Amino acid sequence: MELFDLTGKVAVITGSSRGIGLAIAERMAQHGAKVVISSRKADACEAATAAINARYPGAAASIPANISSKDALQHLVDETRRVFGRIDIVVCNAASNVFYGPMSEISDEALRKTLDNNVVSNHWLIQMAAPEMKARGDGVAIIISSIEGLRGSAHIGAYSLSKAADIQLARNLAQELGPHNIRVNCIAPGLVRTDFAKPLWDNPEPEQQSRFMTQLGRVGEPDDIAGAAVFLAARSGSWVTGQTLVVDGDVMC
């Protein structure tokens, strides 16, 4: 277990009141980390925090934040340092998909919101946490991208564009921060059974179903992604940076 031990580490995880973010928070707490639960809704953050603390007393704190606000993200960083004293791991999980349809029909406002929430906010948060990581010579940033960032889409093109940009953001930051022993990677999940992705996995159309058929014959679960995040955050991933780890059950098309 030493390879996956996160004892003494503090992880800030956006979008962690449910779904993939919550699964990551639960597993990191299980492996010894202090975790910050953060999403827009304070009541959802408090409920998730209480559930984790019931299993791992004192492991979680609730700090709500809207990722679209730079000030809110700075408050998230400042409050984490006040509560836990440091930040070792940043997991950029929160994201938006505000438009379903072809790129020819998306409004400028929806395109900007998608890119701001899914890319710019990740850049902000990592940059806010980076100075103390540089000072310690140690740190981890994980961006939750998507397999949609690795292929074209006729229906969620703006989301796919943002997730491809996340992959490049991780590559760039790995180059910039690597000399300070800060590792930056992406996880690219396939279709995971979350409320966020429900329009995709609960879609009866054969074309949509075939787009996410996997060799393993099932839709992913949030916990399938959590294990990859623990691997990248812990000593087990100490020589991995600038990479995108695809976790999709081997999508067949």
C-alpha cells in the first residue's frame, strides 16, 4: 500500500459533491489524504463532506466554489490553506456541457462558457496552487478530460474541443512545472454512469449507444476513475507527467 499512500497530503477536488469527483475524494481519503469537497451548492458539499467524515473522521472539509469565478477559486485555495495548511494535489474535475448540437448552431456565449468553465478555470486553479508546490518542490495536478477530447463529435463538439484543450494544457504545464517536481496529467474517462452524463448513457438511440460500446461490455462507474486518480496522485505515479490516461473500457468505435 505504500505506493498508494496519501497520508499527510491535502487534495482540492472540484465538482466533488457527486459523481466522479466524489468517488475520487472518497478514495483519496481512504488512502490517507485530507480532501476538500467543492462544488457550487453548499448543501451538497456539506452532505458529501459529512458522509466522508463518517467513514474517515476529520478527512474532509466543505468549501463551495463556482469554477466560473476566479475570485471564488482564489477563496477555495485560501480557505483550504487556512483549514488544512497546504495544498499538495489539485484535481480539476468540475466541467460544463451547456450545448448539445452541431458547432454551426452554438452561440458565442455558450462556446465561451464551455471553454471558460472547462479550460480557463483549470488553468486558474492550478496556477493558484503552484507557488507553494514550487516552494516545496513537490505537487500534483490532475485534470479530468474525456475521450471526447480525442475524437470528433457531431453533437457535443464544443465540449470535445474543451477537453482536447485540457489535454494540451496538461502537456504544457507538465513542461513548465516539471523542473519543480510538479506532475500534471489528464484522465480521459469514457462514458461513466453519472448525472452529468445521463443524457448519453440513458439514451435509447442505437447510434448513441454504439458510440460508447466497450470491449468490457459496460458503462463505467465513478469508482473506475477514482483508482486512476489515486495512482497519479501517489508515489505510484511519481514518474508520470504530461500524459493522458484513457479509462474507457476500450471503446470499440
